[in-house]
Amino acid sequence: MLNGRKIVVGVTGGIASYKSIEIVSRLKKAGASVRVIMTESATKFVTPLPFREISGGPVVTSMWGEPTNWNIEHIALANWADLFLIAPATANIIGKIANGIADDMLSTTIMATKAPVVLAPAMNSNMYANPIVKQNIQKLTNLGYSFIQPSYGMLACGVEGQGRLPDPVFIIDTLASLYGKTNVLCGKKVVITAGGTREPIDPVRYIGNRSSGKMGYAIADQAAKMGAQVVLISGPSNLSIPNGVELIKVETALQMKDIVLSQFSDADIVIKAAAVADYRVQNAANHKIKKSEDTLTLILEKNPDILLELGKRKTHQFLVGFAAETQNLLSNATEKLTRKNLDMIVANDVSLPGAGFNTDTNIVKLLYRTGQTEELPQMSKTSLAKIILDKISAQIQK
Ligand code: PMT
């Protein structure tokens, strides 16, 4: 469950702040290590004392107090946490995070963390229904923050509506199902490649492909939510970095190869969703090519096949490739699975509408080294990412 998790609980100022004491207590009972950050307004509703006693650690309430250790405190807590919970989360903290405001210890630490952040909003129902609050929640959801919806019921202001902080038991159960250690991927190092590479022709031009990074980023996002330590190695992409993910940007296939190999030895799982250029320009120019001639000849030389190399070096790693095909999907994918020594390959026919490059959905078949094949219907890349990771989890548990 949450045993062994390092959780920072952020408490903001609302009538439900007192419920956070029970949340901290239940997290401790579940075996998590807990640190508490309270905003100044939270301290008007409840004092730091019960949090200190129950969490067994200092409660941080200000940016300006004497530091309790050598590290810069908001960075130390941001790095220490493998999960953040803000409960209750007021409209104010949601608005601050959504708009990049970091003016106190909680908002600053949230800004600095790479850990997944879960917010449990609690406020007056009209505030919760306010379009600005809704917009902020939507914006944060799009950025990968998770929300536990407030419950309906009688609110402190005397009206009935949606705005109550859910029962602490429900909050703990939700956290456990999202980030519980029973999850096979928890703590595993998952290396994911995404996007397309760019092979320079001259300083201003390149040979590229249509990969947006959506497939690989969705897998990285989901793997982080499942508690994995995720390294995302990405070619150029406009997508935002998923929460809790270490992003390493590359441009060319050779750069991707160097980084992937450097991350390989201690990886548990490698998923290669990137569209890597098979060829690079041998005679790339150092200066911008002038259009003086009628024709221009580019000589292309073969790039190394990174996945093939990983297949040769594989010791304990679970290796997953993608196959982007426009014909003979199954036979081509099976050939790649065998030749590259993979455990699984995700075969997508990229000529189908709603599949492959730069789409929000994909249509794939999963092929395993055992010879088993599973056909999946069209679905969002987010849903597919979850299925791929669940299938991998089931395989590595065998
Ligand atoms: O990024 P999106 O817009 O969401 O698009 C997703 C996708 C279509 C790019 C993705 O679903 C996909 O199919 N990725 C693999 C693309 C590809 O290069 O397929 P391939 O069949 O050419 O290569 C097979 C495998 O070998 C891939 O895992 C690839 O990463 C790897 N490879 C290929 C060439 C090379 N030089 N080195 C490699 O490691």
C-alpha cells in the first residue's frame, strides 16, 4: 500500500483543515513517512502542534524560519517527496499553482517538485463552481496534477452543495490505489523514448518525421503515476513535461543512442516509442546551403539501431519496442521482436486514421516473445499507455 512512501502533506486554510490531522495519522499508520507544510492561513484554523506530534517531524509554516537541515528547505522537501497531497486545497492554492505563483513555502515547494501532486479541493460550493476555479483545475489536470473531487453535503457556510473535503479514509484509499506500493512499477526505473529525431542537413535544416511525442509522453506520465522512477528521453516536442518525470532532451539519433545507453544498465524497463531516423546526412553542411545549384545531393548513412543494441546488451531489463508499419503489420512486427531480442512489441499500423503519428488515439496489437498476440481497439494514447504498463507489470510478475 502506502508503506515506505515519502509523502508531503500540504495543509491550506479552510474549515476542513482539522481533517488533515486524521489524514496524516492514517498515512503514518499505513507506513508512509510524512512531512507537513502548513500555509499561514491553515495555522489560523489548527496549530502545527498536532501535525508535528503525529507526523513525528518538524512542521514547516514559513519560508523564513531557521532551517531544520543544511539543504534549502523547499528544495529539500521537493526532492525528498515521492508524492504530494494538498488537503484541503483552497481555491487560493489551486489558483496560485495554476498561475505559477510561488510566494510561500507550500506553493514554492510544489513549484520545485517533480513528484506527482494530488489536490483535494474543499471550499464553498459557489467557489468550487466558479469558472475561474474550474479553469484552474482543468489547466492543472492537463498538466498532470491529480484531483480528488470534493463531496456533496452540508457545508460550513450552511448551504448544501459540492465542496466538502472527502472522508480521510476515502482520500487515503484513493492515494493507495493511485500510488500504492502494491503497484509492481513502484520504484522501478522505467526509461522511455518519445518523439522524433532530427538529422541536420545544415545549421537551419533537418530531416525529421511526424512524431509528436504524444505516445511516449503518455506512457511516461502514466508510469510516474504508477510510482515508477521515470526517465523520458525525448526528441523535440511541444508537449509539457509530465509530473514526476526526468526529461532528457535530445535531437539526433546519435544523441539519443548515447543517452539511452547511459541510462540502460540500471533500468528495469525500457520502452522505445520514439521514431528514430534510420539515416543521417553524411555530408551535412557547417553553413547554410545556398540555393545556387539546380539539384542538391544529400548522402545518407545508416544510423545505429538503438533498440537492436539494447537487445544485445540486455541482462535483466524488460525491453519493449514499437513498430510503425504501413503494411504487413504482424509479420514485420514479429520480425523486429525476434531480431531485436524484445520482450514485447507494440505494433501500430500508422496508415490507419486515428493511429500512429500526431494523433490523440492509437490502434495497436501487442506481441509478446511467447508468441501471444493481443489486438486492442482504437483508444486514447493515455488509455493505451495504462494498458501497456499494466501488461508489462503482469509480465514482469510472472
Ligand atoms: O509520437 P506520436 O505522434 O504520438 O506517434 C507515436 C508513434 C507512431 C511514433 C509510435 O506509436 C511508434 O510507432 N513509435 C515507433 C516508431 C518507429 O521508429 O518504428 P520502427 O518500426 O521504425 O522502429 C522499431 C523500433 O526500433 C522502435 O521502438 C524504434 O524506437 C526503434 N529504433 C528504430 C530505429 C533506430 N535507428 N533505432 C531504434 O531504436
